[in-house]
Amino acid sequence: MITGFMMIAPTVSAQPGLSAKIVFPHPNTETGPFNYEVTQTDLTADATGAAELSGDPIVDGDTVTLTVTGLVDGHEFAFTYTVTGADGITATSAASTPITATA
């Protein structure tokens, strides 16, 4: 945990249409606004890179939800998220439990 960032692995759920929902705790600090980035690891293809995010982050109480798109059907993916505060402090989570993308 770095200055109010609770960096636990995100909760991830596969969604129809080769997408996934990424849910994690909202930073509990005064250093917002925050920038969120997601890295995906395609465990099937052994490839890691920036995830394609769709729409704006949804902040609901103590959680943030992001939608990742552009996944490959039948491939297993794990995700991490990185939070950067307005003060420049950055923290990255542990990897999620893998999910399998579905069309």
C-alpha cells in the first residue's frame, strides 16, 4: 500500500463480446484525480501489453470498474492495474486470477 493506494489484485469477470470487467478498490487518498492503466497478459499466447480500455472509469463508492475490450476468443488472460495520483505517485497491483475470453 502506498499512501492510500490499496494495491490488491483486481476482481475480473469475462463479459460477452471479448471483453472483461476489472474491479478494484478506489484509492483512499487526497491526491486525485487519478489515472488508471491496465496491463493484460495473454497466458495462451504468452504476450503482455497495455489493455484496450472502453469508456470512462466508473467510480461507485469504494470501487473502480474498468472495461477491457479486444480480447482473443478462448484465450486466458490475467490483468494488473496501475494507479497514478496527481502527485505522481504510482502503484501497481498483483495479477488477477485468469479468465477465459468469450465471443
